[in-house]
Amino acid sequence: MCGIVGALAERNVTAILLEGLKRLEYRGYDSAGLAVVNKDQQLQRRRAQGKVAEVEKRLEAEPMKGHLGVAHTRWATHGVPSEANAHPHLSSDELALVHNGIIENYLELKSRLTKAGYRFTSDTDTEVVAHLVHQLYQEKQDLTVAVEAAIQQLEGAYALAVIHQDQPQKLVCARKGSPLVIGVGMGEYFCASDPLALLQVTDRFIYLEEGDLATLTLDQHAILDRQGQAVEREICQWQHGNQAAEKGSYKHFMLKEIHEQPAVLAATLEGRLSDRRVLPQALGAKAMELLPRVKQVQIVACGTSYHAGMVARYWIEKLAGIPCQVEVASEYRYREVVVAENALFVTLSQSGETADTLAALRFAKEAGYLASLTICNVPGSSLVRESDMSLMTQAGPEIGVASTKAFTTQLTALLLLTLALRRAAQASNQDADDPLEAELVEALRALPRLAEETLQLDAEIEKLSEDFAEKHHALFLGRGSHFPIALEGALKLKEISYIHAEAYPAGELKHGPLALVDKEMPVIAVAPRDDLVDKLKSNLQEVRARGGELFVFADPVTLLEPEEGMQVLHLPEVHEVLAPILYTLPLQLLSYHVAVLKGTDVDQPRNLAKSVTVE
Ligand code: AGP
């Protein structure tokens, strides 16, 4: 949700800011802008509605240079996408501010500032912050002190970067509820919503904590914590290389990320398995002590991550014998929950910054859970920092708005957690051999290879996608732990191809959705080898009998073969417990190819953004 970049250097920073915006465009892409303080110590600004390319054109037509600047790519919350609402917002043409988040008391502040003589030129909540800081700067004559005083008055969430033309050696930034990192250069400093934006200029980062305010000058940084105390924060070295943020030879990030799955599944397993078991240290020392006490698991997440949690419920109850509940974070956080004794609270998130999930964690920390664990893809993210324990997926940066490799690595990590819970719950001797665990460990080792083989179906799936390009609706079916995979398939198709798609547990078909089935309704089913496959086959017959067109991804042993009205693609044989991970891949490829045929913006679908840091 919105991307921020700031830079202070001895060189011209316009190109750095622009490149940062391009790398952050996945966070929001309805308008963008930059402001710099030029050599005459004057603030200049260029903004445009639409993608970053539009502001780039504006810059080509009217170049500007400066060694201090801030920039922003927007995902609209208050006010339509337009140039007037694009950031940076200025106050008195002297101060420029960019913001990610939502200021909840902006109307109250706006009325006060209007009375004080400030004139508003946008419908955003952000502009009030620019005027508020400006008003306080008039009084304090120091940008850090003004920002510090202003944030005391803000209710809501923010990551901010602010510059003032009278203090051309200073970049001030602050965060509460929205992510912000400082990039540490050689005699230069940067800030951004995501380190990816700054990999062009540095690989050393400081992850600001909740309530931090940082003042950056050319050769030093100073950080105040939420109590206003000076603090030191660790400088972390970026470990993922720079290619992660590049598409390489792929046409889209989504396709690259789908094809990275064999490698990132292997990376997620690396160092976490021994010959016949999940290594006890895989989840950290704290987990070894806490997991034996767990009597219930509550999983909370949003979107695709929520679907991963739904699969985990089947695993945790079946394999570890522990009751497990799963809920979307936006519901959970506002509910009066009853917390069972010794319940483990688990959040799942690619970004680690999803506002609803983070709020649910904060709520849960007060609610009496035994402990909190996050399964997350971004080291140093808010969820990782605020949870008692973390298990990192090793997917590497995911840029496509549609989550792909983050989901399958989450599932892999969740299976590791399940096996750790199983051992903790079932074995009185923690070193005892467990033949089922050994079988699953072997199956996990084979997973990257099977994923590679499954991706070889790409050309056949691309062909299949031609049958979808003219369709307006689609139905996805699965049973058991594959019902969440059907949900995930439907989510992928709707978010990137804009085809209306729904998913049902196949047994529910006859309770209503069967009424929708005719030859215009493609029905996609996942049919792995499991106890429910014969029941699924009967459900597929119900569809065929109504003239529905079936597309089935099946294990060869199911004996499902292509026939009139039913296309079948066979996946490699896989252990039934791991099948949800593998059966996700063809659904990702199907959505991708349908979207490409329809000509939609695959990596940046309309109305969406990658990291949902607002409620
Ligand atoms: C899925 O393709 C979406 N990007 C979305 O549903 C996403 O999974 C959700 O917003 C949660 O994000 P998180 O995993 O970063 O918390």
C-alpha cells in the first residue's frame, strides 16, 4: 500500500528516487510523484496520475535535480487517483512530505489547520500532516522537533518522510503501523518502504521499529524511539542479492516467481530436516520448550496466506491430533474470542506487514495465548519482530501482486510446524523414531523435484487457458485439504484475469452451486490420490450430467482420463499429505496464462497492491 523513497546524498538523487519508485510500484500504482530541494535551495515537484512511467515522462519533459528528495507511488485510500491527490504533498511550497498509512483523525486536524489559514489542495489525509509539520516547524525551527511534535497528534498508521527547503541537509522519517527502512550508504542515506527500492544504492539497512523517528544527515543517522529516547538499531546486511527484484528473461514477475518454486521450496527445507525427522532446532530453541505445552492452535491470516492456514488445519488435526482453528484476520481482530488454555497463536504472512494480521497479533498478545509464532517471508518485518517465535519461509522477494511462491513455501513451513507439533504432542521420548514422520520427510525431500516436473505442464496448461479467455465465470472444486487449494485457484484467477471465480468443497455442489453449471461455466477440479477421490469423481459426474465443461488436474492412479466434456492433465505422483502444495502449481499457471490472453496487467492487477498495510 503506497511506496515511499527518500534520499540525501552529495550527488543528484532524482534518478535514485525514480528507480526506487519503479521497484516499489508493486505496492501501489495509481499515481506517483517526486520532490527535491534544488541547488538554489528551492523545492521542486513533479507528479502524475497513473503508473511511475507517467511521472518519468513528466520528468523527461521538465527535468529537476537535487541532492535531497522524497518520492511516492500511491494506492488511493482518501481521494480518487489524480495528480492533485498524488504525493509528495507540499506545505507553503517549502516542505514536502510522503506518507503511507491512514491518519484517522485527519478531519479534526484539517478543520484546525484550515482555521489557522492553511489551504488544502487535495482530498487526502496526508496533506494535513504536511501542514501540521509546517505549522510546528514555524514555531520550532527544526524539522526533527517539528515531526516529533506532529506525530504526537496523529491517530492511525503512518510511515513518513519529510524534507524542508530551509534544512537541505536533513531527511526526517518516522513509522508507526507502516513499514520503513533506512538505507545506509557511504556518506549518503536513504529511506524506503521496502529494502528492494534501495538495492541499487546500498545493501545495508536499518529496520525502524514501531514509533521510531529517524533524522538522516549526510554522514550520520539518529533514531528516537516511541518514548523519545535516543536508540541504536542494528544495521543488517541484505542477503538475497539484487536479481530478486529483476524479471530476468521472464515476461512477468508472476511467471518468474512460479518457476522459482522448486528452488525456494528446497531453500525452505534446507537445514531443517535430518534423515528421518524434522530437526528439533528448525523452529528455534523457544519452540522446543513451548511446543510440548500446546493444546490448541489458532491460525490468523489474510487472502492467500489464509488459504495456507486452511490447509494446515487439516494437517494439524490429522497428524498432530491438536484442535486447530483458522480465521481471517480482519474478522478475528474485532471478535470477542475465547482463548483455550495453552493455545498457540500463529500468523501467516508473506510481507509481515499486513495491517489486519498485525493488529490481530497485537490483540492476541493481550488475550492470554501461550505464545505467538509467525510464518513469514520478510526478515525484520513487523510480524517477525513482534512475535515470540518466527519460522521464515525462504521464498525471497515476491514482487507480483498475486502471491505464488510465498504460498507454497508457507505450506511447506506449515508442514514442518505440523510435524514438530506431532512429535511434541505424541512422543513421550522426543528422540523416538516415527515412521510416518520419516515417510513425510522423504516426501518433502522429493518435493522440489516434483514441483519441477509439474511446471513442465506449462505448455499444456497454456493451451487449456484458451478455453477460458472468453468466459465470465469459473467454478473451482476440491475436497478435504484441497478445498483451500480450490479457493486459492479461484482467488488467483479473479485477481489477475478479472474472471469471476468461486470455489466450493465438491460435496457442496448439489446444495446450490450446481444450478450455475452449464456449458458456459468451466469447472476446474483438483483430484489427487486420497480417500476422497472416489467421492470427487461422483461430484464430477454431476457436473458432466449438466453439460458443464470440466478441467481436471489429477493423479494418474485416479484413472481419470480425458473424455468428451472433460480435459484431464496428470500431475506426478506425490504423497497425499503433500499434494496440496503440488496441485497449487497448475492453478497458478492456468490463471497466469488466462490473464496474459486477456491482456490484463498480470503483476499489478487493477485496484490491488502487494502489501496491505492499511485496514
Ligand atoms: C494474494 O495473491 C494476495 N496478494 C493477497 O490475498 C495476500 O495474500 C494478502 O493480502 C495477505 O498478504 P500477506 O501474506 O503479505 O499478509
